[in-house]
Amino acid sequence: MTHQNLMAGPPPTYLPDEPEPRGQLADGVDPAKVAAAFPTYSAAWAALAEDAWARGATIESYAYARVGYHRGLDALRRNGWKGHGPVPWEHAPNQGFLRALHALGRAAAAIDEDDEARRCYSFLAESSAAAADALGGQSG
């Protein structure tokens, strides 16, 4: 007889690969063009948020990250995520959402939206400790 572990948490969520937008970003296509052509692709929005942050455009970074975060939540839900549980960083298609989440926390902290920043950093660490480590946690 097989027994289910009732103490186990939800299974990890693995987003599907999206080869066309992934390839375009890898080939150096402007993330704005990729986001316009594939508006549900979180990695394009994360790249826009990171580029804006690097330019010192905090509000733009916040806005791009917010879009990437929400597009990622939509994708997670479509793929069985129930509002909590692991989103492994090691699975490359998950990285766009996790990068957007980190970028949102960083930009929120920069504009003194402290509750949102803490929520984002907690969500990131709970979703993937490896992502929090790779992205620099709260300091990013």
C-alpha cells in the first residue's frame, strides 16, 4: 500500500520553454521588441527592468518588473501553481519570473515602498532560495 506524505508541500512548478522569445533575447534582440512581440514572456520584461535599473531609471524598472511579475504569475497559474510552492531557479524557463520578482523588490525598496520590497524578497526566497542567492537577495 502506498502512503501519501501529508506533510509535503506543493510540487514545484516548471514553466514551459518558449524557444522563440528565448532565442531572440539570446541573439541580442532588443528586449522591448521581444516584449512587444511576446507580451506574456516574463524574461523580456525582466530584461527591460534590469536595463532600466542599470540606467538609473528606477520608476521604469519598477513598471517593467511589475508587468513581468504579473505575467509570470499568470503563467505559473496556467501551469498548476496554486499560489505557493517552489518555483525552481534551476529550471531556466522559471528565471524570467524570478528575475522580475527580484527587480520589483529592488525597485520597490528604492522608492521606499518597504512593505512591497519585503513581500517580494520573502516571496523570492520562499519560491527559490537558489534564485535569491543568484540574484543577490535584497542587495541585488
